[in-house]
Amino acid sequence: MGFLRGRGARVGIAYLPEGPGDAKQGVDDFLALGKEIRDLDPFIYQGLREDLLPVGKTLSEIQPEWVEWLWPRRIPKGKITILDGDPDNGKSVLTTDLAARVTAGLTLPDGTPTVAAGAVIVSAEDGASDTIRPRFDAAGGDPERALLLGDEEPFTIPEDIPRLERAVRQVEAALVVIDPIMAFLSGDVNSNRD
């Protein structure tokens, strides 16, 4: 429109009513009904009508997908799951136990069977040799299928996401534990914004 106006043209947008049988109609259809060019005047606007612009997407346009679960109704595959709670309630113990069960293909706490896969643990709160590994071993984990990040070299989000992706591929991880995520957010990340 700007190009045409720049050339001196008078540009308008015609919002035509529906044709016979509620069919969409173009200007050619409108004129084919015996109308004349001047009959278009009530339907011409100088810009887009905001009230007619599409907003969003109807649910009919969205193809539903089944969610795959690592732990049914608790931890979906390929999604983020947040385990939140007061300090010293055992969140780290639980996530280390889950990582161990996944790496060894052991059943989950409710008896759900698992298939052995890798796990990546990114931890800032517990020592690798005096806490994480002993807990992992006590839970029966396979240490060959588990990788620990953030212990010897710094780990920050989002800068080190490519390193996390490499770790996931390296052990074919089905589970990534970041404990706690707030400890790894870069100084450029506003933790008060989702």
C-alpha cells in the first residue's frame, strides 16, 4: 500500500460482505452480481480494520499429540518439570534417586518400569564425591550412564546449554536434573521473569 500511495494512487481496502449462500466473495464476484464500482464505496477503508484481523489460532487448527512420559503423570519426556519445596525436604535426594533408577532401568517409586537410559546431573548444592555419588550408588544407579556437570567447571544458563545438549547426547539421557536451577542462571538472566 505504501508503494502505491507513494506513486500518488488512492489505496483502499474493500471488506466485502459474504456472497450468496454465505460464500466468500472477491471484487469480481461482487461486480458479477450486477453491482457497479461505486457500489464498493461503503465497503472501502483506508487501512486494515483491526476488528477483522485474525487473532490467535482456533483449536481445530492444532493437531493434538500424545504426551510421552518418563514417569506417568509426573515427569513428561521432552518437557520441563519443576520440583519445588522448602529446603531440607529431600528434593535432591529424590532427583538423585530418580537419576539412579533411570540409569539402571530400575522401577520408579510407584512401581512403574523404566528402560535403562542416561542421566545428566547439574548440581550446585551437594558435593560430587561425598554426597551425589554415594546417594547415586545407594540407589543402585549405573555410574557409566550418568554425567555430572557444574562440579569442576562453572555451568551457566543459557551460555552452557550447548554443553548440556552434548552431555545429553553423550549418555543418551532420558533425564536431566538441574539442582537448583536458580544457582546456574547467568547474571544476564532476570530470574524474576518466567
